[in-house]
Amino acid sequence: MEFKAIVVDIDGTITYSDRSIDCRAVEALRSVKVPVVIATGNVLCFARAASKLVGTGGLIVAENGGVVECGTVESDTSHMKMCEEAFDHLNRHFPLELLKASGFGVAVGNAHPDVKKAANMVTKGEHGAGVAEAIQYISGKTAI
């Protein structure tokens, strides 16, 4: 299976319940070679800050899919086609449907039962530990 991107939520996925960031998730997300998309119900300014802290390329879906930002456009615009394709997909399959349609959906251990049911993989780890576990698993199967 080829992965074109990783889409990750913020609250409860790469953060703990107190909203502090789980550094295991940050380390794992920074290790991948594919684009990382931050997808969240949070407002855009919060999502931008999280994207910057995590070190992603600024690909963001915020405000429950109402705002999409494709990062900073500089001289290299090669990521824009991928961004347009990804967000077209998001617009058609958001939110649980996106997990089902993603090709390989992952739910961290503390995810809502409906999310776990829709996922292809449910991690034992919760929060960032689950993100790191999923990325380690996927990395063993394919280059990401």
C-alpha cells in the first residue's frame, strides 16, 4: 500500500486530554517522508500554531472542514496538486467517512468507539503513543 499523506487530528490524538502536546507524536510525524495534514475542529489560528509546532508543511483542515489551507506557496508548488486532491477527498468524505475512505484508517486507543469501529487499525497506545505506534507499524509495511 502506498501512502500519499498522513492526516492527523489534534485534540486527544497528538495531545493529551489537557491539550498539552505529546512529543512522541511530534517525533513520529517528523520522521515521515509524506506530507502531514493537520485536521481539526479547532479554529484556523490554533491549527496553524499546532502545525508550526509539530513541524508539518502547513497543510491544514480547520474548523470542522470549513477552512482549508495548503501551506505557504513559494517557488516550489509541487505540493499544491496533492493538496487539492486531498482536500477534494476531504470535502467528499468528512469526518468518519474520511477514515473509512482513506485506504487505511487508524484510531488511537482513546478514540471514540465509532471511530474505532470505522478504523482499519486501533492502536494500544493512547494519544501520541498511539500515533507513534501507528507510524511505526506503517513504516514497517511501506516507505512513508
